[in-house]
Amino acid sequence: MKLFVYHTPELTPTDSVPDCAIAVDVLRATSTIATVLHAGAEAVQVFSDMDQLMQLSEDWPAEKRLRAGERGGAKVEGCDLGNSPLDCTPERVKDCRLFISTTNGTRALQRIEAAPSVLAAALINRQAVVNYLLETNPETVWIVSSGWEGSYSLEDSVCAGAIVDGLLASSSLSPKELAGNDEAIAALALYRHWQDDLLGLMHHASHGQRLLRLNCHEDLKYCSQTDILEIVPRQKEPGVL
Ligand code: 3SL
């Protein structure tokens, strides 16, 4: 297995696809996707365009549909939910399809949707993703951070590093054998530096600070936990996990 980390969807190669591509948006899209599927949602369908989400979700039975929209961290008017994983309780989401559009996370998923295997990872389901990779053993893996509007994000990079660390802990691979690019080594070093204070790292992160200004402290706490959900969100068809 060779694992490559890309800091943003824009920095991800366009001339090839890996065997497995993983989108990461710890704050908060992939944390929400893992949570909602773990809570029993039928599926999650992602959109970069809000109007398209509203239009296509109209065809779905209203009682089995939830619309989630986030822009700039805040809930989009007219949606049932914003992008807080804490709103995704089993009572609320069971058997429903979540139609979701967020600023960056859904864009990252769309960027990699052509890969034969597409996953969504966050810190909360890190070990489940690691186990899945070890079981399926893809030759090439890309971890694509969502970043923020084209720029680097600390929390996505630390999650990429947590996945690298988990793979190294459960295999005989060395960092040199596993890492396909320098970003993978940098992400590993970042994770190893912060692994005992991931909430502290979120407080340093610019998007963490943005969410704190929106009173989302509980979201930061939830999303900074590792390995609490045994779920691997997998793409079933383009745009649907
Ligand atoms: O950018 C995104 O996709 C979101 O996850 C951002 S937020 O955490 O909902 O503000």
C-alpha cells in the first residue's frame, strides 16, 4: 500500500485515480456523515450546489428526507439541519436520506468520486477506516483533506496523520514504505505531536476558531474524539454514501 496525502481538493492530481480515495473534513462534514450513518440513516447524498440539493431532494418522500446545509459554518435557511453531528440522533435520522451541502467537505467528496472506492473519514471513525484499509489492502490510497476554501486545514491534516499512524501500528510497514509523498510524513508528525490534545489542536485551527465564534464548542469536543464509531462511510454510487 502507498498512501498519499493532499491538503486540499485543488492540490489533488487530476490525471489519475487511486484504488481508494478518502475524503476528510473533521470540522465537520465527514464527522457528520459518519455520525448520521452510524445513527441509522439510509444514505447520505452530497451536493456542492444548494439549489440542486433542494430540487433533487423534492423527489424523495418528505418523511424520509432531511436537508442539511452549511455555509460559513452556519445553517442554511430552509434546511432541516446545519452541519452539526450532534443533531444527528437516531430519533431524528433513522431510515432517512440526508441530502447535504457544505462549504468544503462535499466538494472534496465530489473531487474523488471517480475512484473505484471512496470513503469518508474523520477522527471519530479513524480506526474503522484503518481496519477497512488493512482488510481490502488497496495498492494506492489518497487522503484528500477538505481544507477551507482552497487553503490548508490543521484538523484534516492531523486526521490524515492519525490514519497513517493507525496503519503503521497494525502492519509491518515502515513510514518510508507506506508514505507516497512528503505530506503523509508531515501529517504523521503532526498527529504524533498532538495526539494527546486533539481538542487543543482544534482550538489552534482557524476553522476551529470560526466554529467557536459560532458557539460550537460541543462540536469541537465531539469531533476531536478518536475511534468512537465503528463505521466506514463508503460511496455506493457517485455522490451517495
Ligand atoms: O466546510 C465544510 O464542509 C464544513 O464542514 C464546514 S462547517 O464545519 O460545517 O462549518
